Amino acid sequence: MALPKLEPIRDEDLPAFCAFLHANLNPAIAADVWADAFRQDWGVNKPNNGFLIRDDAGAIVGGIGAIYAAYPVHGKVEQFCNITSWMVLDAYRTQSMRLAMTLISQPGFHYTDLSPTAVVEQSLKFLKFTPMNEARTLLFNLPAPHQRLTGAGIASNPAHIEQVLDAASAKVYRDHKHFPWLKFVAVGKGNERSLVIYKRATLKSLPSADIIGFTNPEVFLRFLPVLGCHFLLAGMVTTRVETRLLPARPVWPHTELKGYRHRVFRSDSLGEADIQNLYSEYVALDL
């Protein structure tokens, strides 16, 4: 018996593939929103949008999506393939690993999955993906008037954020500012600024700032009191950030939360702290 046909997901295949995902994986995400996530121009001449399989009649019965991006890590531009939206109908479930192995056999990329289900996490661990530290650092937002006296501050007006950032951080802002579910501030003073990307969330029934990422870890850590004060004035009582992304433990009052699902990655040269949540399905979709 011949194997079902496996083929790359071309741009012209996205409407049909994303309609398949909407119908079979998550009806809460519209097909056009899914398609837009794959169409981001993030610095890579992408080879495809992942791979799909068709039945004998040509209908899509499974697929694995890929979002490609390039961004600098330790001064060198690295290329990433972010695995997303892995869905195969039950009758073709035996083809699932064939899809994944075809995708990760492409050379030249670091591979990530930042929102795997428990089943997907286990499957990717079998393919030599490494789980990242799942812990979150929870910081309590407090008034910090003494920090304001140092000249540190927050830029939250979209017209001002890009103006105070260095060129690299400003590019990150331009690459992400069109997603309506993301929020942005620039924190710091003078030439020391970090772009901070976050979402408003709820933690233990209280409003919280859920940090997605930031551009300058040391600056972010140093000015956390200013950021926390800003969030407090905006009605958020805590700030939550992945512990793996922090360059050191904060001196600001905090605790650590565990029990989250692991993100996973596969790379011969990068560590978990080098893997951003930016430039991925985690920002391109409202997850």
C-alpha cells in the first residue's frame, strides 16, 4: 500500500491548510488569522510553511506548520524553524512522525516548539528535542518613587516607544507591533532601554502582566522596579516572567511558580536562554 502523499505547504496552500486547522485543531482561531501567522516576513527565505499529507482524493488529512525567522544571538544571526499546528486525522495518525521527521531534516535551522501539547512534547523529545525550564518568576508590583528620581522611566505611547530604543530593539518592535493581542513598553533611561512585550492576564483571580519577551535582559532586570510600578498603576498587581529568560535572580520581591508545560527546542549550539518567545507562533497567534 502506497504511503499518503507528503508535500511542502506552499503559500498558495495556506488557505486550505489553515481551513483544515480551523476545522480540526482549534475552531477558536480563524483560518485567516492562522494564515497570517505563517506569512510573517522575519528575515528568512523560507523553504515552505511546513508539510502536509493528502489522501487519494487530494484532500488534506494532516500537516505540521512551520514559522521561520532569523534573529541575532550573541552577535550572530541565527535561523529558526518554529514548529506549530501539528494536526493529523485519526485515520492517518501513523503518518505524524513522518511529517515531523521531514520537517526537522532541513539543515541550517534551530528548531523550537513553544506551545506543545503533552503528546507533542513527548513526541519531540523522542526526536531529541530538549525541554526548557518551565518555571515562572512571579514579582509583586510595588510603588517605586525613588526609582523615578534616578531618571528611569517608561515609554508606553506607540509614537514614543521606537524613538527611545536602540536600532536592534526598534526592529523587534516593528516586527511585532501589528499583533493586537500584544502590548509594549520601553523601560530604562538614557541609552539603556529594553523593549518589553507582554499581555494582560489573570493570576489567582488578580490582574497580572505576563511577560512574553524583552530585548535587553540586563536592562530589563535592573529596571524591574520601575516596570512593576508602571504595571501597578495600570491595575496589575503582579508580573510573571519565564525564569530561563532572566540573567540573574531579581532583588525585587518575588517567588517561583512551577507546573507549567515545557517548551522544547533542538539545537547543536544554543541553550534555552537563547531561545526567544518572539518570532514564533507564541506571538503570531493569540495563545
